[in-house]
Amino acid sequence: MRLTSECRQHYNQHEMRTHGRKNGFVTKGQEAKLTQWLPKIGMTNETTLAQTGLDLTQPIVLEVGFGNGDFLAHLAQTHLDWQMIGIEIYLPGVAKAVSKIDEVGVIERCRISQLPAQFVLNHLIPDQSLDGIFINHPDPWPKKKHFKRRIIQKDFAQLLTSRLKMGGFIKLASDIEELAIWMRDILDQTAGLQNLGTENGFIPRDEDRPHTKFETRGLNAGRRSYFLHYQKIANTPNSELLSTEAQ
Ligand SMILES: C[S@@+](CC[C@H](N)C(=O)[O-])C[C@H]1O[C@@H](n2cnc3c(N)ncnc32)[C@H](O)[C@@H]1O
């Protein structure tokens, strides 16, 4: 079924476009989990990190664009000391993810935002507060006239870096070679980050990494994936985006 219009009206928090996606299918159970859990673990446009109820003395790791939430659930299941913040603008994906993290018993350590990552990082997450950030297979926006919609841009890279604690990491993946190079070139030039890659700036695939939906989709289409790993090695000035349209 599609998410009911009542549910969309109540929970959809933005008008941002996502690449090639419409209102996809969910099960009745997934919609029920969404309405059960979002009031408890969902972040509104006013919920700052300090107001999430997470323990700020323990690691906090962010996944941007978690899709159906399988990777987010895996991270929470395999890192018992991590508290996860997942950001995903696609509401049916949020419904699937909430169901999944509930099913595998990690929901108490997760917080979910359905707002664009640029807004969340800019307004709700303070400087030097995250231990790590994952961005897997961000939207490619392959047409040149749409490059500005790609999430990795110079100012967004500075914003990500500013929100990391010293020593924190950013890990990215893409099955689109051109986009992987785009991300590497921008992050390589971002002050405060060190590229830990060994093969033209890329790292080998982490063995314990599950395949995300889009990694699998790439493999089925005959494409390998590329992986990037950065570490924050210096503090940078507090960074601010002027608008979420900047992507
Ligand atoms: C190509 S999908 C990849 C999904 C998943 N990470 C995977 O590897 O299968 C990119 C995801 O990023 C989400 N997304 C795009 N722009 C975003 C933004 N500004 N903030 C949060 N999520 C975003 C999209 O809705 C989509 O689910």
C-alpha cells in the first residue's frame, strides 16, 4: 500500500525533491510503526541534539540518506555503544527504517529526522558533537544542470567536518564512479579532513559492511562501488549553510 494521505500530511516535514522517487509502497505494519514511534524518536525542526534524550557522553553516529534503514539497523546492532541519528527525506523509507530498527531491538538508541540533512546539521546539531558520519550512495543527479543538487558540495563538506569531534570519521560510498570522484575531490580539499584512502584516495570495501539497496542495485547493473574514509584531524571554524537549496 501507499502511505495514507493522512499519514503523509501529518509526518511529511519538507518539500525537498528526491532523485527519481515517488510515494513508494509500504506495508500496513510499517505505517503503524511510523505512527507509533515517530512521536517518540522523531526529531522535529526544533529538536536539538541536547533535547533528543541521547547520552551525549557516549558515541553519536549519523547516517545521512539511510534509504530503507537496513544499514542504520546494522550499525546499531554491531556497535552496542553507538547511538544513531538517521536522516532521510523519503517518508516511505522512514517507515521501513523505523519498522526495521524496532524489529531488531535497537530503536531506543536511534533518533530519526525526516528533514533535509543540511537543515538538521545546520540548525539542530552543534559543532564537534558527532563521532562519525556515513553517507552511502547519495543521489547521483547525473545531468550537469543538476550537479548543484548533489549533496556533497564544498559548503556541505565544511558543515559535516565542523559537526565532527576531533578524530571523528566520515565514510562515504557510491556505485557511480563519476560521483565517487566528485565526492573525493571535494572532501580532499576540505580543511580539517585527512583522506585515509590508499587506492587513488579510495579504501577497499570494509569486510563487515552489509550491502545497501543501492550497492546491490549497482552490482546487478555491473557496477562496482567506491568507498571513502576521512578522519577529522584539525578543528575548523563553525560552518553555516545559508539555505537547504544550496545542495
Ligand atoms: C540513492 S538513495 C541511497 C539509499 C541508501 N543509503 C542506500 O545506499 O541504499 C539516496 C537517499 O538519500 C536521500 N536523500 C537525498 N537527499 C537528502 C537530504 N538532503 N537529506 C537526507 N536524505 C537525503 C534520498 O531520499 C534517498 O533515500
